[in-house]
Amino acid sequence: MDSPATMTHSNSGIRDILILKSDRLYADALHRAANDVFPRASIQLFTRLDEARTSLNAKAIDLLLTDINTVDG
């Protein structure tokens, strides 16, 4: 059996992911991890809350990964 970190969920319905993380290094690591788990998903990466909000207003997402406390929010 695959571990959760190596399983892919191609039929999970997760197609659009938004990552909001002020720390760019950590954001890139989350992006890589999300891409490994959901290889067919479109992943948007933001380090600023205002940019993420604009994107959320324009397009629905299936999964949001974020800080509880963002630098600008």
C-alpha cells in the first residue's frame, strides 16, 4: 500500500488548488507536494493576500492551502 505522501488522487475531483503562503520557500514546497498528490490539478501560488483574493473572485477552487496569519492580512 502506498503511503499518503506518494498516493495520487487523479479521480479525487481536486482540479484547482490555490496556495497562499507569505514565505516563498515554504510556498514552493507546498506547491511541489500538492503537485505530487494531485498531478492533474492546476495550482496557483500566491504570497500576497490581495492577489489571492483577486484570483478567488475570478475562479472557483477545490482546495485552499494557506496561513492562518498572512503578512498582509
